[in-house]
Amino acid sequence: MSSATTGAAVGAVLGLTWIIFGFWAAVLIAVLMLIGATVGRVIDGRIDVRALADVFRGRRSSL
């Protein structure tokens, strides 16, 4: 699936959620989608959790 198709699907889900359930439900769905995408990337190995934790602790920087 291309990025444009994925973006359109996400927009449709959020738009329908907003129309049917309201603003705060759409915000909740967006946050849950973001969490799900992050977990998926961690499982795929695209995000190194240990390196990310080191950055937040100030032990390593991107410079």
C-alpha cells in the first residue's frame, strides 16, 4: 500500500470518527493509531528502543 493510500485511509477513519462520535473520540483514535504504529515499528525492528531510551536520558545525541 502506498503512502498516499495509507494517508487517505487514516484520514477517512479519523473523519468518520469525528463525524459520528465527536472531536475527543477522534483525538483518542489518532493517539491510539500513533501508539499502534510505534509498537509495529518496534516489532519490525525499525525503532531501536534502547537507543531511544538513551536519547531521552541524555546519554546519547544525534550530533
